[in-house]
Amino acid sequence: MRDVMTDYQLVALIGLAGGVLLGLAARLGRFCTLGAIEDALYGGSTVRMRMWGVAIGFAILGSFGLMSLGFMDAATSNYLSIRWMPVASVVGGLIFGYGMALSGNCGYGAIARLGGGDLRSFVIVLVMGVSTYVVLSGPLAPLRNTFFTQIDVTSTEIPPGIAHHLSAITGLSVHLIGMAIGTLILAGSLMSRDLLAKPHQVIWGIVVGMAIVSGWAGTAWVAGSGFEPLPVVSHSFAAPMGESILWFMTGSVRPLSFAVGSVAGIWIGAFVGSMIKGHFRWEACEDPRELRRQIFGAALMGLGAVLALGCSVGQGLSAFSVLALSAPVTFAAIFAGAAIGLRQLIVGFQPAE
């Protein structure tokens, strides 16, 4: 395969494969960030939230397993190579979560819904992708750099990871601590009769975790054995949407990337999943107010994801899989922001009786 494909094509193919799994999980397993939060707050069910926990636990076990075998150096990932900015995690997470509630989906969910024929999600994908790049490297980039300057971690510093800091305190192996935490999260998530009564959702949670691990494993392999200076990454859906838009416009001068393959994979997996379920149908927005709300929410998600260095998948799964300090804080902020947005949409801001 290395003889017929470039390094860029290989990482795009790896992203595509993992993306297909994530797309299938969204359509067949109902794996959804906002859906899990809404179920927990208003549906009286934590099944999908625990399903998310299964994915996180499995991803942590897989990622630290790769590290222990020497297949991956997590310190080179974006989440552990930049100093953690707690304020950015909280502010970015709150903005992202609130925008997610207004839009009715995160970036990952929007791509998955687009695969089912929802044209409203096409607007969300475009706006979020453009918004991300406006803040990341466009007109608002200088302002972001002024308030949230990203500083690389030096070789003498402890990487901003939970397992790395606990290892420095206890002297235990980073890998052992990471796998122990992953086991606890996985076991805690599975301690639910409601979830165990739906084994297919447990399986889809594991599939999502596998997709995250496959991203780390595949890009680490290409980076370690190839000739191009490619980063070690896994799935995230903020900047990758903007990158995909740029590639489709300027593909003749831009190489393929993991991000482009990942976004395309989710769309394909979601399309296949919707056809299997018989749920594919074209949908459009009939209410201008709804469309306005979704566009505003998508713009907020792009802003929030850049500040927090990741979206609900980037921080909630990929960063969590390497136990970055930012992951639980950002995920909690996303939950809080979504809770505020859902309350506004469902019951308004009047005091509870």
C-alpha cells in the first residue's frame, strides 16, 4: 500500500475508515452528544450518556495500550503538546455547548444528519466550518491570540495530562495509571441495567472508541514510517470541517488529510446507516427563525471549538482518550452550555416554580 499511496492519501484513508464507523454509530446506534445531554436532563434516561462513557473508557484503554506498546507518543498530540488554558476550556466549552443547543446538533451530529438527507445540517456544516477558520486563522485570529495565547509545552515540563501528572506525583507508570482510569470509567458506565438491557448500544459505544483509537494508531504509524511531517491526530469536527471545505475548493493545490477523510467518512457512514434503517429523506427548513437560530448556533460552535481546542468529539473523546487535563473540564462546560441553551429553547428563562 505504501508503494501506491502517498502519506497524505494514507492518513485520509485512515480518517475515512474511522469516520465511517462514527457515521454508522450516529445513525444506527443513536450516538449523539446533544441527544445524550437532552435525555439526561429532560428524558429521564442516562443510557446515551453512559454509552458516551463506554466510548471514552474504551478509547482510553486503547490509546494507553498503544502508548505502552511504543506505537504512539501521546505527548506529540495537540492536546498534550500545548499548555492547558483553563479559562479557554471553560469559556470555549460554554460557547460551544450553547451553540450546539441552538443548532440542534454538534458538528459531528450535523454531518451525520446531512448523511440522512437533512439540508438544514448542510447550512450548519458550512457556517461552522467557515466560523472556525475565521477565528483560527482569519480576521479574529489576532484577537484570539491576544487573549488565549497558545504556548508549546517544553521538554522539561510535564505534559498537561491527568495520567502524566499523577505519575509525577506517585511515581507509577503513566500507562498503568491511564489504563486504570479507563477501566474505572468503562466499568462505571456499564453499571446500569438500562444500558445492559440494550447491548447493541454498548457495542456502538465500543465502536466509537475503536474509531478514536484507530485515528491515533493509523496517523502514528504513518508519521513514524513515512516521509512527510504529518501530525498524530484523531477525530474532531470543528477545524476539520473548515479544512474539508478548503480542500473541496482548492484540492488541486492542497494535499488530502486525515480531517478530510474523517468528515467524508462520517457522511458516508451516516448515509449507509440511514439507508439501512430506511430513514433517509430530504428535509429543509421551513421556518426562517429556526434557520437563523441554527446559523447563529453554528457560528458559536466554531468560535467555542477554537477557543477550547476541540469540539464535543475532539475534547470529549479524542482529548479524553489521552486524558488531557482539558478534556473533562471542557466536556463539563459543553454540558453546562448545552443545558442553558436547552432550557432557553424548552422552557425559556423564567424562574422554575
